[in-house]
Amino acid sequence: MAENFLLPTGASCCACTGARLRRRSFVALLGGVVLTAGVPDAGAREGVQVGPPSALSKLVSAEQVEQAAARQYSGMLGQASEKRALAPDSHPQVQRLRYIAQRLIPHTYEWNPHARQWRWEVNLIGSKQINAFCMPGGKIAFYYGILDQLKLTDDEVAMIMGHEMTHALREHAREQMGKNTATRGAIELGSALLGLGGGGRLLADMGGQLLTLRFGREDETEADLVGLELAARAGYDPQAGVTLWKKMASASKKSSVEMLSTHPSGPTRISDIEANLPLVLPLYERAARPDRRFGPPAASPSKE
Ligand SMILES: [Zn+2]
């Protein structure tokens, strides 16, 4: 079904946007402290600990960033569709991705209350690239290559999706725009705050880069940890965070992995994930189990 959507696409995307910025103090509570201490701190929440969102993101309007992202996303889908590289709603892998997204989305609201109003979308692009992204406002795309070449399990798909959703929830793109705005001086900054001409132009410029900006290491760590928690709460095994990034590293030895160029992997990525597993495993163990009827693509597409 629908294998002819798998034509190569020139849609050069990659997801997310970057920001390096200040070292966020993410405090990895040692495993199990929250749950096994007997008398949990009344103020403690279960799950991973990350710092507050960046104040720099407030320099530009979330609405404008989301509108720019929606335009970019829709443009990309249009291009993919013209090349017959947009998977139809009936494609089993689209249904799989949308099912997993539906399980994760209710857990995103705690990280960004506006996510309740987002018009979330999930699409599958017929490209061999190993890539996926979630743009500001919840516009998600997976490339067929990441599902097929990495033979991702549902748990691993949930890890990537949670990671990508976190970039949107924690407004890493908006943060980068805020940083760029700050460096352009007070006049443009003022117009950005007011949503006037100069700022609009700036946002238009930045909007064009939403698909290609590179995330910073700190944003990556945050996305890994919050993503782990989102997936665990949705009933996906957080240990898949380890197998996922091992698969990604192994694939990168054989060919280029587009996802790693925009989501740089630090030397401690896997050990950071492992160190945080005790914080999220109890959430996973208590979560309702997802439907497992979908699974990875059955066979590699033969088309180049
Ligand atoms: Zn990332």
C-alpha cells in the first residue's frame, strides 16, 4: 500500500532549531530517591529534572514563531506531495506514528500549557534520510528512512517523538530567535516585541531556517530527558532511549545521519539517559500499556 509515496524528496529538512546558550543546571536526582526515600519531598515531582525555560524565548512572540513554523511545515508538505513523497493517511506507518503521538500529547501539557491549543500534526515523508522533527506549535514529521533503516520499535519511535516534541514544548527555536533578536539591537527588538515591521521581517528570516537550525548540546540533553519522561508516561519503555541512540551511532558509522547534524550527540548522551532511567521507570511501570499492533516497516523499500 502506498509504496509509491517513497520517491526521493528534495525536501531538505531537519527539524529543529538550535540554541546553545547558558548551561542549564539540570540536576539528575539520583535514581529512585524520589520514590524510595519513603517520605518524598512534598514539593518534588516525579520524573526528570531540568532547569527553567530560557527567558530569551520571551523576546519574540510565540504566536509569530508558531505561525512561521506552520507556514514552513505546510510548504514542506506541499513539496513532498508534489513529488508523491507524502505518505497518505491510510499508510500503516502514518497510522502508527499518529497513534504514538496521541499517546504522548496529553503528557506534554505539563511542560507547556499552550500545547493544549496547538494544532498538532504528524506526517511521514518518503525520504531515505534518517531524520525527524517537531516544529514550534506541534508540527511533526518523520522521514521513512529513520523508521526503516533503524528498524525502530514503537518504544524507540516514542523516544524520538518525545525528544522532538520537547524542542517544541521548551521553545528551543523561539529561544534561538530571541537570542538573535537580542543581538540585533534595541530597535528591532522593540518592533519584535510589538509585532511590527522589523521584527516581522526578522521572524520571516528565522522562519526560513526553522527546518535547518542546529540544536545546542544543552537543548539536546533537555530534549533527551523530557522526551524520556513523556514516552514513559505514555507507556513506552524508556530503556529504548539507550537502544535508539546506539542504533543512531551505529548508523552514523555507515552513512550520514541527518538527524545527528541538527541534534548533536554529546559523549555522555547515553550515560545521561541511563542515569535518568530510575527516575522514569516507575512512571513507565504504572502507565497503561499501548496498543502494539503496528510495529516497524516490514521490508525496506527497493526504490532508490
Ligand atoms: Zn534534538
